[in-house]
Amino acid sequence: MNAHTQSFSLHGNSGHLECKLDLPASGEPCGVALIAHPHPLYGGSIDNKVVQTLTRAFIALGYVCARMNFRGVGESTGAHDHGMGETDDMALLHAHMVAQYPGLPVALGGFSFGTFVLSRLQQHLTTKDQAAERLVLVGCAAGKWELAPVPSNTLLIHGEQDDTIPLSDVLDWARPQDLPVIVIPGADHFFHRKLHHIKQLVIAAWHAN
């Protein structure tokens, strides 16, 4: 994806897990970002354009970014586990990155099915007093899967014309949690011709803190 991308692998319960690491262009990283891709059975992978856009946004913020191909995707072995095993694998990636970059804040960024996995990961990390500093959920999978509640500072980005996960489902999920939803007018589920908005929104949200 860029000149600073590295490949590495982890060994999980399903075997080999293919991962990519993206480093900031210069200087020491100021944080760690874990990025989760869309549904493995529908072409989702770490090469998805929304996943790459989230990675670029966090690189621009000075974060080191790690992506993992879920079970059965690319060079990752095993079979799709409906988000359960995938959450375990992301927890393994989290533990690896925290060990490699101790003391740095961790952010979670996911797209579609990846938002379901990361909501569960955040719930798991919270029970261990290791909650991520913030989540970015793009094309949130509300209504498709039972997402865990997320923190109030979660950044939710959705396409107005998403016909895979209707905006109304996302609003119904966000409303009881009093979570704002940023809607990109004219955007479909994959944010064709609208990807630049995602990067801009993530960078702006972090700079606003």
C-alpha cells in the first residue's frame, strides 16, 4: 500500500494469520491502530479500499497500523467463524501490537463486518481494563449482527444510500446509546467516489480532541 508497509504473521487457534503493518512516514508512532475488514465470504480483505483509507488516515495521524486477513482470506488459514473466532484473532493482534509498542494508545477502526468484530473486541478489552481510546466504525453492521455497545466517543460514519446496511438500522442502534452518526450524502456501502470523506473525518475528529 505504501513504502512503509511490512508483512508479518501470527499463529492463532485456526493456524496462520496473515497481517500487514503500516508505519508513519517519519518519526516515532504516537499510537497504534487496528483495522478490521468487511465480510470474508463476500470478498472482504485487508486490501479493501475502505480499510486502506482508514489505514491512510491513521498513518497521517502518526499511528502505526496493523491489519489482519480474517480466517480463510488470503494466506490466513481456517474457516469463517461468524465473528467469534475473528474476535479472538483480533485480540491476538492487539496483544502482539501492545507488546511491540508498549505504552501507546490504541484505536480501533473497522468497516462493515469489521465493525461487529471490533465492537466485540472493545467489549473484551474493557473487561481486562485495556479498552481502546476510540473506535471508528464505517458502514456499521447494525441490524446485520448484534453489535456490542460502544463508547460515547465512537466515530460512526455511514453512507446515505447504503443498501447493504440501511441507515435507518444504524440510527436505531445508535439512538439508545445517544451516539451521533455522520452521514455522507450520496454514499453507498462501499463509499465509491466518497472515500476521501472518511479520511478527512477521521483526521478532523482526532485533531478536535
